Amino acid sequence: EALGDMARGFTGLTIFLNHAYKVPGDIFGQVVRCALVERRAPDHDHEAFPPDFLDLDLAIRVTNHNPAADQVYGMVKDGFQLGVSVGVLVHLHPC
């Protein structure tokens, strides 16, 4: 349930290229779709991932107003796999 809420909350968020958050130079784009996807770890003996896990897939509309974003997009098209760093706020609810 928490992951579903997280996935729904990503749509519309701005994605930055780094942790400086300076506009417009650090803007990469905006999340247009987010989905929870079941995946299998490539190496089942590795302890970092369970054999089956949920992953968040983000579809991002890349801005055409930032040359750095265009360069990063070009790298992704060339096969580079990049991750996303997120900040998460956890609310405690009394039981």
C-alpha cells in the first residue's frame, strides 16, 4: 500500500539533474507516469535484492529548454543506465 501511494505521488514531480536544484540549469524534466513493476534480481545469490522485488519505473518528459538535460537524455538513449535519488517523508500514524 505504501509503495502504491508513493507511485501515485510521483506523477507531476520535477526531476532534477543533481542535488543543487537551481532552476533552470538543473531541471531534467517532469514525471508523467510512474508504475510499480515486479522484477527478478539478476543474481539470486546476491543478498542486496530478494529474488523478487518491486521497482518504481518513471516515465519522464525531458525538457527541451536545458542543454544539460538533452545531453543526459542522449546518454540514456546510448545505453547508459542511470538511477534516481529520492527524498522520502515518512509519516507515523498512531495505531
